[in-house]
Amino acid sequence: MPLTNFLHHFDPATRIGLLKKVHASLKPGGRAAALEFVPSEDRVSPPTAAAFSLAMLANTPAGDAYSFRELEKMYHDAGFTGVPEHAARTP
């Protein structure tokens, strides 16, 4: 199930609740993939992800761009296991 450019709009409780619903809806062995701008742990690189994080903070009530470690914790809190990170290919 793809979650494309979606999780960054919500506060922590809403994101976890949504991911729990996604997890419950999957068949055994099913997967849910998020496509997001992911800043490094320093929150200021790479520049595009850092700028996107600033835009989310300025333009949404509770949105943000999340590091991989933050996304991984969200997925684990919702019941997912084995959360890998994959870089998107750009044309």
C-alpha cells in the first residue's frame, strides 16, 4: 500500500493512528511504503529535505519532514517490523 507524500502533514498521534489502520488492513506479509522527503538526523541536510521541513512547519498545523529514524519509530509503533530505507531514484 503506497503512502505517497502523506505522512508529513500530520501530528504524531494522527500518523501513528493512520499507520495502525494501514497495518490492520494489510494481508499477512503485506507491505506499506512511504515516499517522503527525509532529512538527515542533523535536520539541515540535504538542502531539499531541510527546506521541505521548514515549509511543512510554516504551512501546516503540525506537519514536518521526518528523519528515517523517526519514520522507522512511527512504523514500529504502529506494529510494522523490518522497516528498510530505500533512496528514490531521480531521472
